[in-house]
Amino acid sequence: MTLLPMPPLRSLRGPLPRTLVFSSVGDRGQAVSSWFGDGTEPRDYQIALVYYGRDPFGEWASHLQSQADHFAVLLGGKFQNLLWWLDQNPQALEGIDYVLVADDDIHMTPEMIGRMVRTTRDYRLPVASASREWHGKLSWPHTGRRGSGRRTNEIAAGVELTNFVEMTCPLLETAALRQFLDLFRPHAGQLTGWGADWLISSACYTDDRPLGILHNVWITNPRTRSRQPAIGSEIDRLQPKRDRERAWLAVAAANTFPITQNKQIRTWLPQPRMRCINLERATERRERFSRDWIEGMGYPVEFFNAFDRRQVEVGEGYFPYDEAAARRRTRRPITPGEIACATSHALVMREEMEYCGPEGVVLFEDDCLPLPGAGRLVERIQTAVAALPGVEVLACHQPLVKFTTREEAGGAVRILHPPWGSIVTWYSPQGLRRAFELTSRLNCPADWIWQDFAREGKFAMLEPAVASHARSDTTYIGNQFRGVRRKYIA
């Protein structure tokens, strides 16, 4: 088998959405250089900079101009300068999907910026922001990075939904940016770096489309600048800190904005993501079938093109297959269909590891049918996981063979000897990572890895199930080891 190089994360999902990175840059904004990249990774976004420093013809300003796609000079705050620049360039946002408006002291690589944009798109967020490292400046605790600081015991991954993001480096859909700037414009002459975040929330947040804190990207908002920290922030040249605060309080008092106070800030977890493994040659038929019942419950589905058995049969593959290792575990070789199935699951797991948070992810194959109660899928998952601590994988489909019950609670059973099947499965972040590590070995069919989880009490099944496999074969495997004829080797 010829091994193909492992693709970068998200490589199968198309190019990065069209993105513009904007900032006002002063004489101590050297962190901006990290946005340009070092030549070893692609920078597939535009950069627009407005210089507000003291020497627009100096070496630093010339360097910025040579590296940026757009460059201008104006003394003003970040959002004031953005508004001015767009007024000067009214066509600048045509064809742009997202705009990242960042302070000039935030270190970000092209990989970080790309991950922010892809995550924001995947979660359909109008506005999002990377989480903050605790050793930097942190004004809002809910933006602090999970897995460290005050949030050491939380999962350091995924997205946290909220109605408020801080103004240091918000990423906005272009439509959301326009909404914010329309609200900001009447007050641009008064507000310099204070209150803009409240206006972003007021203009862009709705219950249907919340904002997000990205816990798969971490930035540091430095407490002091690398140069001349004793003289304070460059923004103080525009307006002293106390005056900036007074200006916002005056604007807030004179207007009725929906969100203006700390006590109004809320955070919550999103629903588990839904990913459907779907053969490209069956995309139209299967997508319509799956959307009918999954999206009908109100959970948008992302489709993932499966690895085809035909690719295996002509010697292609992403992961090494060791027949001797397979025989040691299963007492037989793995068929091309089983290799293709395992590869499909492993590749989508690899993608989801970048995005999966505490709520987990549901991966399912595209030829399953809903059972009564399928509309309560997420509620059932949440109840079962709460009732069975330690469960990392939860099968939600009807088993094709009998199983051994170890523990029953919360509408689920913890399994000792699991049955066949990987039709509709929920993974926790830990379970997803371990499942990828096991599946990508290609030493057993994808659903045999449940034995490894079951031995440690980490595998369970919903009882009753919410979906069934409607046929005796499947798009991906279709071999003589299917279903009830398959025997497990402990």
C-alpha cells in the first residue's frame, strides 16, 4: 500500500474563508511581524494596517508598508481608524468573509489566525475571540484559557458560547462588522478604546447566533510593551485612560444599549457537533437522507467525504496497514472495506480534535434510520454522560448483537463486552483523541476499538437507542464479517 502524506488539519474542507486582518500600529507594535509569517507557512489572508506612530517615513513604518497588503497613516484609535479606512476604501470588504481587528501587541501566527477563522466558521459564530493566557492582561475571567489559571480543571479545547467578547482581537463576520460599525459611527468621536466591546455585543449578539470564545487558540495580551514600558500605553497619546472610561460611561448613559454591564455577561456550552461520514459518490442521496432527520431536530450537520474502498484496492492509503498486527488482534486480515471504514473514521476524528470541547462530538454514518425519540438525541446524551462518570464513548444506535450490561443509569448502559457497530457515536474530547490513536493503527475494524474502552468502563450505549442500521450491509464495508456473523476476540 502506498502511504499518502497526512493532510494538514481541515485540508479536506477547502480553502480558508476570505479574511482581512486589520490593526492600527504604533511604534511599539512589533508583534504585528508575527502576522506576516516566516515564509514556512502560507499566509492566505490580507493584512491592512493604519500607522499611528511618530515617524511615518521611518524604518518601522516602511517595513510595515512593504509587508502589508494595504497601508495608510492616521492618528486614531483602532476602531476609529478602521472606520476611517473603510470610508476611504469603500470596496475593501467586497469578497471578504471575516475581519480580524487586532491590537498591535498581540502575537499571532498564520496558523493561529487560520484556526480562529475556521473554528468561527464551523460554529457559525458572528463574532469570536481567541481565549487569553492567564499570565497576560485579563480583564474578563470568562475569556481566560480553559486548562490553566483559574480554569485548570476544565477541558482546554473547543468553543464557549457567550454574549460578550473583549475588544483586543475580535474576529467578525463581515456582516457583523458592518452592524457594529453602524452602531459605533455616531460615537466614534468620543470613544477611543473603551466601550467598543459592549457595542460589538449590543450590535451583533442574538439568542439564535451567540458569540464565542475559542479555546483552541490562545493569545497573550501583554501587561507591558517590550519597549519603553515606563511611559505607558501609546493609546494614552490619544486620550488618557480615565478620560476614555468617562467617555464610555457618558455614551452608555445617553443611550439604551442591550448589553452594557458585567452582570449581563453569560457563557454556556454549544450543542455537540454533528459530523456525517458520507461517500462522495453517494453524496446527494445520503446528504438528503441524513439532513431529513438530523437537521430536522435542529442540529446542523457537517458532511465528511469518506475514504473509498476502491482507493484501498488500488494501493492508496493514509495510514500504514500491518497485516501481522491485525492477525494478532483479530486472527484474520482486515478487508479493504474495513480499512476504508477505519480510515474514514480516523480522518474525521483527526479533524474534530481541533474543535471538540467539553460537549463532545457526534460522528455517524449516513445510512442509519431514526427511531422514536431521536429528537431527544442531545438531551439523552447529556443525561447519560452525567449519570455514568468516566464514559468517553457513547453509542446511540441499535446494536446488531447482544451485549453484556455492566451498569445502567441515565437511560444508558455501561458495556463490558460491546456489540458491533459505529453507526451513531458520541465522543468526549478525551475519547475522540484515544479513538483516533486506536483507529489509525489499522490493526482491527473501527468498531472493535470499543473493546479497549469497555475494558476500562469508558464505553456505554443509549438504551433505548435513537437510530438503527437499516440494511444488512453498508456503503463502506460490505464484507463477510458484517453484523451478527462477526466474532469478537478478547
